[in-house]
Amino acid sequence: MASDKSTWAAWGSWLVFADESGQSLRPPRGRTWARKGQTPVLEVSYGDRGRVSIAALICIQPGRRVRLIYRTITYHQRRGERKGFVAADLKALLHAAHAQLGGPISLVWDSLPEHVSAQMRQWITAQADWLVVYRLPPYAPDLNPAEGIWSNLRIAILNFAVRSIDELTALIKHRLNHMQYQPELLAGFIAQTGLMISEPM
């Protein structure tokens, strides 16, 4: 899906890695320290009562701080609510990123159905003056720095027990907002992939 702009560096664009994830009220399992024979138990109340979907972008440009841009969708199981991100939501996110970053975008993401739909492909072609897209190979999450966001987020969620899907949304947003002010943490996610970001020529 890449255009005649052969490399993101030659184009002078932001290199943007995108990924999506979600979290229900059922907390992830984790480990902690305790006295021998006194296993700590944290009681939680959960059920099939909704889900928080998250779409995140890690944005890189040499000489600039690493940026995190995200959106969430909270599904309460109400009539007419979306369960997750659809093409219109992804378009809005990319438009917002273009405005915030103030420059063209070279987008790297996987081949989820919403990413490769005919509607999305047509829209991407129409944005060729500021957007070019590259697809990750199948089953290659280790190449996407955005995967580090979810690992870090799960650690934060382990430390809290929430009672409603809206409380979970607030917790997730709080943690993601905190990450936005930690460019060194975001840079660490990039380093974990082994990717080398070179200066444009």
C-alpha cells in the first residue's frame, strides 16, 4: 500500500506505529510478594459487562520527542453502541494525529480486517498527500513498538480493582496520559523491538 514515497525518511514524515487492544472488567492475573503460607487474595466484581477498546499510535521523528496519541471506546452493552473501532474511528484518529504532529505520516500497522477493508484502502489512497501505509508481516507483534503500551498498561491495572466499566476507562486514560509525558518510556518500547531509527538523508 506504499506509494511512490519509497521511504519514510526520504519523505521527511513521522513514522507512526499503530495497534489496538482492549480490556474487560476481568482483571489480568499477576504475581506479588507475601508471607509464606499467606496467599493474598484481592476480591473483584466482574462479569460480561462491557469492554474498553484502545487504539494507540507511537509517533517517531528523529530530533523530536517520541509521541503517544490514543483514543478509547467504552462499550456498556447498550443498544446501538459500537463494540470496538470501525473504519470511521480509525480515520478520525489518523486525521487528529496529522493535525497534532503537523506533518505527513508513514503509518505502520497490521492486517486487521478494518485496516485492509476496501473502504479504508480507498480512503488511504485519497490521503496520499500526507499519508502512506506499510503493513507489518503476519504474526509479528515483536516488530511493533506499540505492543509495549499494552504490557505497561496491564502492570498498572494489576494494582487496582475497579467496580464499573467507566472506572476502568478512567484508569486506562489516566495511565495512558501519564505515558504521554514519559518519552523515555516510549523510546524504550522502540528499543525493545530492535529497530534502528536513522536520521533522514
